[in-house]
Amino acid sequence: MIIALVLIGVALAISLAFNLGLIGGQKTAQQASSNSNAPAARESRSSGDEARKLEGELDKKKKELEEVKKAQAELKEELKAAKKKLFEHKEAGKEGDDLAKARAEVERAASIQLDATRAELAAALADIQRLKSDADNKGKKRPVEAVAAAPVEKKEEAPKPQEVITRVIRELSDVEKERIAKLETQSANDRKKANELDRELKSVKAKLDRHQRDSKRVYQDAELARDKFRAIETRLNRTILENDLLKRAIKDLEKKSGVDAGRLELTAEELAQSDSAIKTKHAAEDAAEAEARAKLEAAPATHAEETPAPAPSAPEAAPASTPPAQA
């Protein structure tokens, strides 16, 4: 009986020690710590891999963003150049307007001078016609009409003698002939100058039309460049969104299937090769455009039609000298 009680007490003490961890506690603690450290290490390794992947993706996104910014800056520079070219053409059009105003003023002055010269020429021609008529009537005496004296009632006044009216026709002097020739020469010069001004006015109008066409073409090119820039920006935005969606879908598939899909971005060599091909294409297009522009500038302007100047009219012959009339 006593032995059974002693055995029961010993068993109770052993079970109590086992429950309190005094016996076999170190092994269980080590197992628990090892079991808790294993998933922590796995989680740290997986988080490190994900961090590295995210850093790589972030670097690639930064590179793509820098390339997009470079392309946007180039397009902005092209737009600025087009605007500058349009402004220069507008300034050239303003200079053409100033030149047209100056030409109009010169034409008004020339027309005023031409009117004055025509008036002088008309007066000179009237003098010539008068002198010609006088020369034709030379030598032909008009019948002298006797003027009868009216009877005078007063005896104090003596009767007046009859007056004989005679007309003397003289020849043209050398000074008058020289003046007539000078006026005719000046009239011919004025006509020639008016024709030259007319031709110059036509050439200025043609140049102004050409400047207007060039400015309109430059404005259309600027609008086309702006539309291209907007279309490229829209397409680039769509491409970036599609690329992000594809990458997300591929990552989801990799996680679900456990199969690596491989690389999704281009290498530096592939990017450099693509950029060099595009630059070569752009250089060829620029060379072709420059050659076409040079041919267009070298071609003569066929729309400016110049009218030939009319031959100056021959000066009228001076009237022949006639013998002096007899008084």
C-alpha cells in the first residue's frame, strides 16, 4: 500500500515536471524556434526578390519615360521652328505691304507729274497748231475794209482817218522749236517711266502673291505638325497603358501557373539598332525635302508676266520756215 502511494507520488511529480517544461522543454523550444524561423527566412528571400524585380521594372519605366520626354521635346522644338518660320513669313508679308504702299505713292507722284507734262504738251501743241495756221495764212492778205467815218455833228472836231488792219505772221524762233522738241522728249520719257512703273508694280504684286502662298503653306505645315504631335502623344499614351496591362496579365499568369514567361523588355542593343534605323530614315527624308526645296527655289517664277514697253512716239516735225509776210 505504501509502495503504491510512493509510486503514484513519483508519477505525479514526473508528469508535473514534464508539463512545466523541466523535462524535454529545451527540445520543444528549439523545434518551435526552428519552425518559426523557416517561414521568416523564406518570406525575407521572396520579399528581396520582389524588391529587386520592382527596382528593375522601376528603372525600365524611368528609361521609357525619359525616351518619351525626349521625343516630346523634339516635337516641341519642331513646332517652335515651324512657328518661327511662320512669323518670319508674316514679317516678309508686312514688308511687302510697305513696299506696295511705297509703290503706290511713287505711282501717284508719277501720275501727277505725267498729268502736268500732258497739260504742258497740250498747250505746246495748241501753240504749234496756231503757228501752223498762221503760217498757212501767210502771204494771203485779208481784204482791207474801209471804215467809214461817222458824220460828226460837231464842227469843232476834225474827221478821223481810216485805219487799215493788217496781220503779221511770224516764223517760229529757235527757242520755241527747242522748247517743243524738249516737251516731246519729256513726254516720251514720262511714258517710258510709266511703263516701267507698271512692270515693277506687276512684279511686286506677283512677289506678294508668292509670299502669301508661302505663308499659307507654312501655316498648313505647322498645323500638320501639331496634329502629328497630338496623334503621336495619344498613341504613346495608349501604348503605355496597353504595356502596363500586358505586364500585369503576364505576372498574374506567372503566379498562377508558376512558369516564367521570359523577358518582356528590349535590350539596349535592340533599342540602339531601332533608333539608328529611324535616324537614318529621318536623315533621308530631310535630304529629299532639302533637294526639293532647292529645285523649287531655283525654278524661275512663271506667273509674273512682264509686258514689253511700247516704242516712244516720234516727235512731230517742226514746221518749215516760211518767208516773212509783207506788211
